[in-house]
Amino acid sequence: MISRATSFILHGVRAETCRIEVDLSPHGLPTMGIVGLPDAAVRESAERVRTAIRNAGFSWPRSRLTVNLAPADVRKEGPVYDLPIAAGVLAASGAIRDVSAGGRRIEDWPMAGELALDGTVRPVRGVLALAELASRTNAAGVIVAAGSASEARLVSDLPVVGVGDLQGLASFLDGLDPVPPAGGETRSPVVDAYERHRPSTLDLSSIRGQSVAKRAVEIAAVGGHNLLLVGPPGCGKTMIARGLVDLLPPLGREEILEVQAVRSAAGLPFDVATLSRPGFRTPHHTSSPAALVGGGSNPRPGEVSLAHHGILMLDELPEFSAAAIDALREPLEDGVVTVARAAGTVRFPASVIVVGTMNGSRGGAAGASPEEGVDRRVLHRIGAAVLDRFDLHVIMRATPVSAFLDPPDGPSTDEVRRRVVAARAFGEPRSDPLNARLAGERLDAACSLDRRSLHRLVKMVEELGLSGRAFDRIRRVARSIADLDGSDPVRSPHLEEAVGYRVLDRA
């Protein structure tokens, strides 16, 4: 007798259908074999499923069992298939009723979960992708571990069944338990998003001085611009960079789904309380290129994708390896990461604000000009191609210790965030993406300049020896500055301020 169940194969953050066929044959030794390019974890499912079924109170069939995972030419990884294999074995052995006897059609309910030896079901990674697949293929619903049910309900308009053990699975497939309503829980807890979005770092007003750097992070928050902070140790680079995440508005529903899809594919825990909060990732400078941008034989998202719609902070950027820094070029430019392997190509979203920090010079010349205060050998480690992709360069100076005797100065984080939200709302009717992602005709329309301003900008770019990419990035930054001023046209003061942030790539 052959029974069939449905699960999924994870490709990046997207799932494809995997069909599980279980054959119970009276011929041959009473063993269990799994075919269909399983990895070690999938092959070990045989022992987990056998022990879990027995400990859950069911009889193990004393016949030969063959499990086929289709398509057979695609590698299967992880403990995802424990639950559907167990369902197939129970159906093939007659432990649960078939459709004609009042049971449910198993293959209409895609499922995934890892089995413990006592028959309980544990969460697995990629549940959000499974829910999206079920919705896309018009399945009856999805069956996952009870601990993953809230995550699956985020995306799926279908019923989500959370099972705690094999007894619960069998009871539902037998038709004894009712089908839960679709979207039974709060689908995206964006209500009270600002209450959840309390500042988690030091308030900007508590940072003494550094008005230029504070202005730069405000502009970066409005347009999603990449930012590079340069200065001596202890001048406040890291504090200001960490404060940027508190300036970003809460994530919307579509952004939440994109972010959680990446987190689910990486196997990170699901936390309802922080769904609407933009991510903040700070990888160590010893991180490999694969850890930073994603990779592996079956590619998983890296730090830049885990920071999607949030902040990727690269503290002491020149200390990262040359290969890791070079790998950042694509996400810095396009907002995506493409990982190519012999088995295929996977794309991960990576729309992030990258904030890099670095020490300006080994001598720490406090009164030097920007050009004198930066060690060109340090810039050479970053490379011109990556440096060119940072929209804002800020040279910071050491704050005198006597400044700490003064009260906090400048606007607070809440005040700056209100300005950021107002500026984004001002520019929202004009374009969908953030200003940092504008290109081509959309950039020309959003940053239309009169002939005099355009000629002036071209002359400044040529005199400073900047690139054509820098020309476009200056216009994007100027558009964000104009949004902060509530100005529809981009004016000369906006362009001049934007040019002032191109410090490190001048000829």
C-alpha cells in the first residue's frame, strides 16, 4: 500500500513542493529505506520516526517500508521531513483513517516538523516559506509544530494546524479535530508599533557635540543611505551608528513578511513582540564572506540579508577581510545578494542601510583637515569600488572631556525620528522605494534640476574628481535633504550639503 504526504524544499527564502511517498510492502525484510537524495539528517529520520511512533502508542508495521522524496534529483536536507514521513507511515499501516472512512486527505495538508523520540513535534526552519507555498498551491492548510503556528499564520490565509505530538497529528488526520479558522491569531501585530519601538540605545541628545554626524544619520534614516563614520577611538562613532536604528519607522506588513521569511530560512527564533522593529546586525570583523552575504552548499542567508529593512553595522570596516568587503558591492548597489552554485542560483533580499566605522589615522591628528586626518592606506583596504557606494562620509573629531560637564545638547531621538517619519511621508506620494534606491528615470523625476543647478553640480563633481556613480548618489542624498526641508524641488543648498558628504573619494 502506498500513502502520500506533502512537504517542502527550501531554496533560499522560497519553498518548492516535495512529495513524500511511503510504500508498505509484505515482501522483503522489515526495514525502512529513504531515497531521493537525502542528506545524513534525512536518512536518520528512519530511526527518529520509528522510535517516535512506538513511544506515541502506535504499532510499527513489521514490513518493508520504502520512502521516496520527490523530485528525486534535488537534495533534501534537515529534519523537516520527520512529520510527513510519520504521517505517511501511519496512513500506510492503517493507524489513521483514509478519506473513504472519514479521514482527511493527507497530501492536501503540507506539513513539516522534527520528531523527538517521545513523539513530540519540534519547530524547523523555513515554516514561513511553507505557509507561502501552501497559499500559492491552494492547499487545504498547513500542519506544523505548535511552536511554529504563530509564525505560519503571519503569511497564510489558510488554516494552520499546530500539533504538539503524533497523537495530535493522528487525531486531526483522522477527522476527529475540527479545522481551525484561517488567520486565527493576530496576523501582523503592527498595532502600537511605536510603543514597541522604544529607543534601545543611548539617546542622541546624550552624545556631546558631533552635530555633523547626527545630521548625517538623520539623512541616512530618511533615504536609506549608506553611511561611513571616520574618527579617532572614543569619539562616538559606534554610539551614533547604533542610534540610527531607533530613527527608523516601524516596519509595515509587507516588510515584516520579507524580514521574517529571511529569519525563518536562517532558523532564527520567531518573536511576536519585535516584529515591527527594524533589524540591527553587527557581525564581527573576522566574519567570512559566506557569513556576511550568505552561502553554503545549500545557501543560507548571511548577515546582510538578516538585516533586511534594517541596519548592518560594520564596526572597524578596514579590519574585515578584503574578500568580505568586496562581497558587499552587490548588496550595497542593488539591495540583493545572488549566490550561485552548481545546483542553481539563489537570491536573498538585502535592502539595508550599511553603516561602517573606521579610525581616521594612526596618529589621530585632532586639528587636521579631512584629507590629512585620514590614512590613505586604510582607505585602500576598503577599495574604491566599495567606498564609492557609501552615500555619506563623515569625519569626526575627538570630543573634549570638558564637554561632559555640559548638559545634553541637540534634539532627542524621539524628535529626530518624528522628523524622519514626516520626511518619508512627504516623499511617499512621489516614489515607492527609498531615495537611496532611486535610479534612471525615477531618479531624474524625483530630483529634477534646472539647467543652472545641473551644470553647477556637474562642475563640482568634475572638480572633486568624483565618479558617475557619486553623481547619482549626490542627487539621491540631496533629495532626502529636500524631503527633510519639506521642499518639492531640490535646491542649490540641498546639493551643496550633499556634495559636502563626499569627502573620502575626492581625487
